[in-house]
Amino acid sequence: MSATTAIPAVSLAPGVAALAEKPEADRPHTPNQEDLAFGCPRFFLPEAKQVYVVVSSRARGVSVGVNLNPDQSCNFDCCYCEVGRRLTQAAGLAPVPVNTQTLAAELTEALTQLHNGSLLQSPAIAGLPAEMRRLAHVAISGDGEPTLCPNFSEAVESVVHLRAAGIVPFFKLVLITNSTALDLAEVRNGLRLFIRSDEIWAKLDAGTQAFMDRINQPEVPLTRVLANILQLARVRPVVIQSMFVETEGAMPDRVELTEYAKRLNELKAGGAQISLVQIYSATRPHHSRRCRHLSLRVLSEIAAFVRQMTGLRVEVF
Ligand code: SF4
């Protein structure tokens, strides 16, 4: 990280500034239901194990997810993670390859049901506005970090094969990643199969190692995450995904938000193409009691601050 990057002199949006200065007891706590734009429940088709369906506000429609980590392998232990990571980490198991034939069969079935309309009748989708009742993308994702899947490139190849076969209409691919393994040859080989309209959504929740330790409890340092994002984003645009939550009663403060914005500016200065910054909070049940959802109002204030500091396109979800 460069210490010389110029950061514009701005002040925090009033609400964020006020939050950072408020005594803990006065700060907002658990969200009201109306704070949540979408509950985002996911569901599997009967018998399916590797492919699931979720209504995604960030995707603005239905996202069909390919789970490359049924084994829940991850090198983070985020406080907001929906997966109870302690048990899998304690077991010390190495990531296992996915069965790409099963994956392709399940994906074909889900996409076919979406296009013939039968899946749109499911309770999670039927009541949505028309513009949300559409396939937005197929997400390479997982119950862990998808790029740790030992046969990542083979899995991507099987999805790309299905797309090329034309059995179902064309779909966009999105990789959702914590960016820690983007430098691995296995992952680079898989990403070579992505076309220009496919997307990479890269997690960046912190601007300092200390804050990252608090939120993500990573096995990989922030410097490597930033280096990986930079290397990839010099070649193709990336979407930065940033989750902000209240942890142990503390909001993200102005110092951390400023450092986070500095890291984005350093990426930009290094040649990274950042098409969008997605700011969001934990909307699904998570295992840890250490963190809590932030309201849309607070997220909007954080977004306004990041927009002002970086000049990037920033959206709240
Ligand atoms: S990176 Fe994703 S899967 Fe891994 S701990 Fe964080 S939220 Fe969970």
C-alpha cells in the first residue's frame, strides 16, 4: 500500500460522523424488518446438492448459485458468515473437489425450470415484482471460498460448456470471491474462460489489517487481497463488495472508513478498473453473536462518504 496516495479532504457524511461520536448505548442495534430490502432466502431444487436459487437484490433478479464448497472450506472466518465455520476449521479438513457432472446436471435442471417458468412459481419468487422475476446471472460461489475448490477451473469449464451448448438461453457468470486465491494458477486458468460480460465480485471489507482481523479473521493478509484485486482489475473490471456491520457494539468508525477509501484510491491509482462498489450489511441469519446488521440509513451515509472520497460508483444493498 502506498503511503503517498493523495486523499481528498472531505468530511464524513453527518450521520456517520454522528454515529462515530455517539456513546455506544445510544447507537442503533438490531434492524427492524423494514431495514431489510430483501431477506434473500436461498433454496435448493429437490435432490440438488450443488446448485441453489436465491433472489438477490445485488443481482437485481434471480441468481442461480453454483456451490463449489459443499465442504464449507474457507480461509476467512467472517463474523457475519452464515456458515458455522468453527466446526469445519476445527476438523482441519482439506478442500475437496466438486463433482462437475453433478454440477452441470443440476445447473441444467435449474436453468431449464427458470426458463419454462415452473421455478418462477415457487413461493420465494412468485410474489416478486416482474423485473425481479428473471435470471440475473449464474454465480460461482459457495458455502466457503469458491476459488479454494481444488478443481475450480474444471468446474468453471463445465458451466461455460453448458452455456456454449445453448441448451438454455445465454447467461452471465459472476464469480463471488474473497480474492485471496486469485493468484493461484488453478484459479487463473478458470478465469481465462470468463468472457468480457462476465463479472468478478471481490470482497473488501476493511482498509487496515487490524479491522480485517476483526471482521474477517483471515488466514491471508490484507496486502495479498489488495495485490490480487489490483492484478485482476488491471486486466478486467471488478465489482468491490464491502460488508459493513456492527461488531461487539462498535460501528465502523471514521478512521477505518477513511483507510478503506484510501485503499480504493490506491487500487485506482495502480490502474485497477473498479466498475462498482457494493455496500451492504448482513441480511441473513449469521452464526456469530458478535455482529449486527446496519440500517439502510447508515449504509447510505457510508456510501455517500466513499463516493465523495473516491469518485467511484457506489451503491447500497
Ligand atoms: S469469505 Fe464468505 S464463506 Fe468465507 S467466512 Fe467470509 S462470508 Fe463465510
